[in-house]
Amino acid sequence: MAASLLAVNSIAQTSVLPRRITLPEELKEVSGMTRLANGELWLLNDSRNPSNLYRYDPAQKKITAVHVLKTRNYDWEDLTHDTAGNLYIGDFGNNNNKRQNLRILVFNPTQGTLDSILFRYPDQTAFPPEKETNWNFNCEAMVYYQDSLHLFSKNAFKGNFYCKHYVIPAKPGPETVATLRDSILINDRVITGAALSRDGNLLALTGYIMGRRLGLFPYSRASVMYFTKFKGSMFLKGKQHRKRLPKFLIARQFESITQWDGTTWMVANEGRGSQVQRIWRISLNSKR
């Protein structure tokens, strides 16, 4: 598989990040975002969109490069990277819990190489499970850590609101069975994005909650749940903190997060209805 490059421009290397940045129409359904060590910021859209990776410069507020990948976007949901500059595209969106072609694409933007990691969940035996309350085989969140990819499930709203932590070797080849490492109850929230700090000491998960007060009045809330003081890759065993994300009448659909610099992070929301697709600057403290 190969990729073609539509445009290349220089990236402004700056640590100055505005509080909010409106993204162009090409990134209306942004669902994955990661910033490389060299300062490059890469983003992608989810299903029903072209199989494109976008390099975006928040200082110039414009797309500076587009890689067109010659493969299908079944449901791209998150984006992460390793120290060699490889980008990992999580093509594992599975809202109906019936997909049997889950994969993670491995793309190197410098070399133009493209490969894939095929996988399945060890605890899924029905596609979909008979009861929707057991639909917990969707995923929209992934990080790279020590030669492995760590996935965090998005439970169905009718489920028990557990987020499961799976681990997959970051190595292309025949289909592999993910390892179920851990799980955590997240109190009526679903997880939509993940990022790990550069020093490996903070895991951030974006998520939101939807419900009705008194069974009548709709409400929603978006937040970052982040973990510190964990051992190794037992992220969910760490000390837990929450940070409320920018408010709106209805919670924005924040689906991606990445570290910008130090305690400064950036989150992005999809554009839906009156909500415009944007990147937002937030602060998270890894020393808490």
C-alpha cells in the first residue's frame, strides 16, 4: 500500500498556542490528533470521510500537508505515534459491535510506507453480542507505549460504563489477539480519545456523558479524565483527576487530545450543528 502527498509547506515551530482555533471544513469530523517530537501536528477524520492524514499548523491556522492513503477509512477513530515517527491510525470504530476487520494502520509520513496490524478482542464471541448492555467492543482511544499499542474501549450508553484497557504489539503481521489488561468504571461516561505525555507519566482520556435529569431534562458534559502516579503501563491504576472541557448547551463531541508542551495540552471537537470544529488549549498537571 502506498500514499500520495498533495501539499507540503514548512511548519512554524512555536510554543504559543491560542486558547481556541477554528479548524477548516476539511477537518469537520476530526477524531484523531497527535503531535510529533519535531512539532508536526497530524489529524484525521472518522468514517464517511476520505482516507486522508492532515498536517496542520495551529500558528498559521492552516493545513500544510495532506497524505492520501490508498486504503479504506472504515472508521478511523484515533491517532498516535512512536519515537521513530510512525503514525498509528486506529481503524477500529465499531459502534454496532459487529466488525470483524479491526485494524491499526501504520504509516510513516517521511518514507511514505503503509502497513497494518490486524487484531481481535479476546473476550468477544458474538458479533454483535445479543444484549446491547454487553456492547463494549467499540474503541476510539489509543496510545503508543514501549513497543505496544494501548486501546481504551467506548462502552455503549446502555452498558455498564466500564472502559477496558487492551494491549497489542505495535508490529504488523497476521491477525493478533489483543490482551485485556485492565478496566475501570467511569460513571456514565464514554471514552472518545487518548494521549500519553511525552515523559510517560500522564495518561489523558477524553469523554462525555449524556442523560436526563429527573428523567425529563436532557444534560451533557465533556471532560478529560487523567491518570498519574501509575506503575509501568498500568495506567488505570494511577491517581485519577478530572478536568471539565469548554462548556456548550450540549456537550461538544471532543474526540482527540494530544500534549502540546509541558502542562499545555490540546483537545479537538467535531463540528456538529451550531458547534464549530475547533482545537482548544487546556492545562493538565502531571505532578499532581
